[in-house]
Amino acid sequence: MHYLSFNESMRARFGTKVYRLSLQSGCSCPNRDGRIGTGGCTFCSEGGSGDFAAPLLPLREQIELARARVDAKIPPSIPLKDRRYIAYFQSYTNTYGDAGRLSALYSEALENPQIVALDLGTRPDCLPPEILSMLRDLRIRYGKPIWIELGLQTIHEPTAARIRRGYSLEVFEDAYRRLKEPSGGGAGADGFEVIVHVILGLPGETREDMLETVRHLSHLTPALDGIKLQLLHILKGTELAREYEADPFPLFTLDSYCDLIVDCLKLLPPQTVIHRLTGDGPKRLLIEPQWSADKKKVLNTLSKRIREA
């Protein structure tokens, strides 16, 4: 079985392996600052899903720190000047704030000649017209892709309420439609590339519920550009951890998770880029599933199961 992996897609597009630099924009989240809620989604850690991001420093320093971390894993045969990166603003909600400040921040990232794309994690209820206009202007000015990552997690409203997501499926679908709309003539007029996050293993969901979410996304029009399939991690300090410790709910084994991933991949269009198959939970915070901490074993098992499918 073949699927379009992130690495394969990036090599075809940019002619080389591309590495994400996890950065912070200084944005908050409406589910934390009181506009929608104060506790955040129940699964979200204090790091706002960006536990591996560089510290909140001036952007130039963040990029240097993130590069140093990434470069340590890159073969020395690839010269520093030939390495290519994605500026990945992962923590919290990176379209939630003043458009002028964000424009200046994201411009600084895009001006770096070794950064080939801007990748913004956000919520579908935080994409007002002025933000989309600002991002379209940046895309035209710098001629580089801008990706929008939407944290949907599930299409099922009872689960969304249980995890305190704070918006309806209708809000997601409206945001998706607006992101994919052409903006008129000229360069950069096409819609944005959209990557959707799905969490597999949310409390109360059956296997078929999870497949329904992926199936729904596979039918989006225009077709989905990318997806991140994320194993549910129960992390210390979260509301989800307190819920699990009080009343444990079923969790995936490695085998059952691999089986589900194979079935998810079978549902997705072949042109959809698979940005993630499992994800990482910081070991210092991870309560369960403990098997997910052995990343090498997880990825090797997934690869073998997918090859055999």
C-alpha cells in the first residue's frame, strides 16, 4: 500500500528533504483567554500543543535555536547553506491576534531564504477577513506557500463538547470553504493549502466514529491538501489526565492503532499529503499510552503494517 508521505511530497516540490522549525508567535487561544473558555481543550497541555517549540524569544533567536536542534539530526554531508526549512508556528492559535503584528512576524520568517514555506497552526473560528487578507498579501509578496493547519480532531459534536473544543463542525466547514476560495486574479489568487488535525482515540469514540471523521474529510471539496493523524496522548496536567485517572477509558494498543491507520489511509484521496501518522507526546508529561514513547518501534511497526496492506 502506498500513500503520499510528507517527505515524499516535499522532495517532489522542493527537490530536497525539508525540515520543520517549531516556533512560537506569542499568540494566545480564545479557549484559554476567556473569549470562549479558560481551560483549553481537555487534551491540550500548558504548551498549547507546542511542547517541542523553541522558547518565546525574538524570532531570529527562535530560528537559530530551532535550527540547531534540527541540524543536529541532519547528515553533515548536506551543507548548511543547502538546507531547507518550514517555519512552523505550532503553539496555541497563530491567527489569533493583531494582523499588523502577525504580518511583521511572519514576514521576518519568510524573508529567510532557507525557509521555503510558512505553516500556521490555528482554529477555524480564528480566521477573520483581515487575517486572511494579510496572509494572502504575504503569499504574493514572498512567493512562498502558506499552509493553514486546522485542529478539527473529530466531526462528532458529542465528542467535541466532551473535549471542550469550543466550535461546531459547521464553523470548521465554513472556514475550510473560505480558505479554499480563490481571491481574484493575479499571483497568489488560489486558495490556501489546508492541513487538518484528527485525534484518534478520543474518549467515547468507537473505531467507526474515527473512520467517519476521516471519511468526511476525504469527501471535502476542494480535496483536502494534507492531514495529521494523531494518536491521543494523555499528558500530565491536562483535564483529560484527570478524567482518565478518575475513570479510565479504553486506549489503543500498538497493533490496534496500526490497524486503524491502515484503514484511515485507505479512505483518503491519493493526492492528500500525510503529514503525520502518530505524533509525539513529551516523555516527561506522557501518562498513556506508554508504548507510544518508543517512537522508533512505533514508526517501524506502522511502516511494516502499511507495506503489507
